[in-house]
Amino acid sequence: MPTPKRFLAFVTVCALIFSSTPRATASAYDAHPKLVVVIVLDQFRADYLERYREDFKGRGFKLFLDHGADFLDCYYNYANTETAPGHSAIGTGAYTDGNGIGGNEWWDLTRNKERPVSSVEDERYALVGVPNGGKTSPGASPRNLLASTFGDELRLDTLGASLVYGVSLKDRAAILPAGAAANGAFWIDQASGRFITSTYYMQQLPDWAETFDDSGRIDQAKQEANAPDSKNFYNDVGATPAAVSYELDFAKALITGAELGKHPTTDVLMLSISSTDILGHRVGPDSPDQRAMVDAVDTDLDDFFTWLDKNIEGGLGNVWIALTADHGIAPVPADAAKLGLNAATIDMQKLVANLNDAINMKFSPGEKVEYLLPHESLPYLALNPPPFDRAGINELEAEQAVQNALPAAFASLVKPAASTAPATAKLPPTPEMFRSYTRLQMADGQLPNTPFGQLIAHSYTPNGGWYVMVIPDAFQMAAHEGGGTNHFTPFSYDRHVPLDFYGAPFTPGVYHGRVEPVDLAATFASLLGVNQPSASIGQILTQALKPAAAVTYPKPVPVRTHPVRRRRTAESKQ
Ligand SMILES: [Zn+2]
């Protein structure tokens, strides 16, 4: 039996041994994991993963489907399913009513009377890295984001030690999910394809980014896209699989250049793949071209994950990866109409003209005042306050007048039936309005106490001045030149997105039951041991989390700091 004194020494040594053993459980503060990567597929409906599953090879999508937690029923719980709000929801764990981002752009007459401003436009922060010096384009920043992201919270909690970056072909998709405290966001100059940023983040591009831009990789992507002479990289290359590997190669250059995953605390990369959306708008979700794009993303993710496995210390075992999308997509209206759905297209110019006529009739008979602003796009119709003011009409009356005029304005889009005889074939689809809500109704919460009412409440934005939210019937959308399709509604096809996790804390398997993309930020904040983002309403996905004791990470490479330091102290005493 050891004497009490010896026993005490033994206990002390044991305590020292155990306290110096790295924590096995997740904590951002001991770099467990080294790196969190959130992959946002721009316009990617969750059913693609089932539909095209037999195409997938390697460790692309199958990393999640075979080795990760795969949530089959993830739906956005809001109604304005556009790119900027979707990316904001993923980062902030909040919807538009919490993070402020209601659309890709909106009218702000105090900032611009000619056109809507974009969600990330900011003239105070010039673009950096644009070939012409960026003088022709407004700058960019996360100025409109009213909530913190989980990356912001990680930066706050680690006093800036953790690094957070955003990457996309699109400015809004790089800037918004990363957040206001991000170290950098990179997107492309649409004409040249060069990756750029803004002075919000840095005064000049890092050397590694300039090296990438000058490496000839742009020309390689143009060649691969069969567009060697392209003067618009975004349109010509962006809509091809060549842009997916181009973007992922930039992400590798960023991870290497910024040394992500090599810090004492966890780093984060928010990576949005844009090409699925650029092509998807043109060809729709059911096109063989979009299937080829999905397959190309699978191949490129396989390559990217293999690269991470080789280049992050401890491999993929030290990385958490999430996969989701900013929104789904409607079928091309003509395709849906063939199957009998009332998938009409809406002539927006005519709709707005009809509304202006009706409002003139009410407030200024015989005149042709433009009470609605130009460049209207659903779901928010923007009102033009100055002419209403001149007519002595306040916001409440103005929005109600537009709302009241909507059913007739929609009805007058319908071509009169040729005959009243019973139809022998299916009648052509007709535009119809499903619901409308004024800004004041939304702001005051005058909404039905139902799940649908909650969708609308989550879509309230303080931006955009006076507006009326207009939702046409399911499968209907504004007509676009050249056909194609769109996303902007509260209907399931626009809200259904993948939600998948790979990494040490997640129990692999298929998970049924409704979850939301806002759960991603909430779950990561919880796992990393930081505060929830400021407006987060996400649920922590405990059903897919292993007990903490079961979470292990690859052993770190031993670092001999203690003996060295002790020896130095001993030497200095001599
Ligand atoms: Zn889109």
C-alpha cells in the first residue's frame, strides 16, 4: 500500500497526465475539429440526391449518403426563397425577419432612385482585384445583415483566433453566409472570372489569390467550357461544370494560402457552388444537362474531399462537412403544364400596368402616374411612395389599394376562353393569385396563426420601402425570355433542400422528419461550444449527435513545447 503522501503524489501525476491529454470531444478551443466546411449548392432540390443516386461514385455525395447523417425532409420555413435570403439563413440560423435579408435586391430610394440596390452592395467598400480597378461597379459588404452568423460567433468567442471565409461565384453567396466578422469573402468578377473581394475585408488581394488569378486557371476553365473567347465568364463558363472545379480549386488555394485548419482553434469555410443555379434557371430541374451538372458536382466534391483528407492534419477525421442548398426550384412551367398542373407564366409588365391603371382610377383618374416602381419581381411588389404622398395617401392606404387591385389585375392576364362548350382537351394554364400580404400586415403580425402564416411572418423584411408580398398559384412564375424556371415561393419545391453532415460528432444514418436549414448554424454553434448566432431560431439536431464520450478525433502530432520550455528556463537560471 502506498503511504498517503505517495498516494497524493500519484493522484497528482495522474491528474496532470489526464489534463494534458487533448480533449477527445468537440470544442473549437482545442481545434476539434480543425476545419468546418459548409457546402451550399445554389439551387439544389433535395430530391436530386435520390433521383440521381445511382450516378454517384467515390466520396462525393456518397460521403454523406453512406457515411454521414442524411436528413431527407429539410424545408425552409419561409416564403421568399431566393439566393441572398437562403444563404443568410444558413449562416445566421434565422430567417428574413431575423437577419434582414429579404431578397437579392430591393428598392431603397434613399440610396438609389434609378434601380434596386443589391443585398450586398456598398459604395463605401470598393471592389479589390477587378481588372479595371473596380471603379465601374459599386463595392460590397455584409451591411444589410442584421444578425450574426455562427462563424461570427466563433470569431467572437475565440477573440478572432478562428478564421472564417466565404467563397462563391456570386458576391451575395460569398459574403452573407460568412458574416460581418469574416476574415474574407471571395467571388468572381463576372466578365473576367478573376476572384475578387472588397475593401471591407482587405485593401489588396492576398498573394495566393493573385497567384491563382494569374495562373492560367481561368483560360483552362474557358477551354473546358468550350468558350475560349468568352467576355462573360459568369454566363459562359459559370453555367458549365468547368466552373465547379474552377471554384473548388480556388477553395483549395484559399485553404492552403490562409492556412485554414492549422490554428489552435477551429476555422470555417462557407463554400457556395453557383453553377447549379446558373444552369438550372435556363434548363430546369428535369433536364439531362442539369443531371450532368449534378454528376459533375459529385465528381468534383469527391476530388475536393480527397484533397482535404490529404491536406488537413489528421485527414477528414479532423473535418466536419455540411451540405445544404439556398433553395430548391420549380419545374419548367411548360413541363409541369404537360402533366396537367396549372403552371402558367405571368406577364409582369402587364400585371404592373394593370395595377397602375387601377390605382390611377382610384386616386388620380385620367392620369398615368407610376405608383409602382420599375424592375418589379415577385414575391415583393415595390410601391413608389412619392406619388402616393403627393396624392395624400399614406402607406396603409397605398398598400391596401394595391392589394385590393391584385385579383382583378391577375384576372385580366387570363386570355378569354374561345368557347363556353365543354373542353375536349385540357385547358391552357391560367395565371392566378394564391395570397397577398401588405408590408404593414407582415410587420404587425396580422397573419393567420397557422404554419402558412408562420412562413409569411418569417419573410418580413424592413428593407424595400413600401411593398406587397404577392404569391401566385403553385408552379406559376414570371415569364422569362427563353423560358427556364425560377424560385421565390413558399411552395415545397422551392423550400426542400438537402441537409447532410459528415464528421466525428454525427451518427451516420437516414433521418426522416421535418428539419430546417436554420438548424445547421444552431447545431454547429452548439457543437463548437460558442453562443448561438444573435437571431438564431434553429433547433440543435440532437437526433443525429453521438454521445460526447463516443466522439473521437485523430491523435494530434505530438508537440514538444513543455520539455523545451523547461530546459530553456533551466538554462536561463544558470
Ligand atoms: Zn437562382
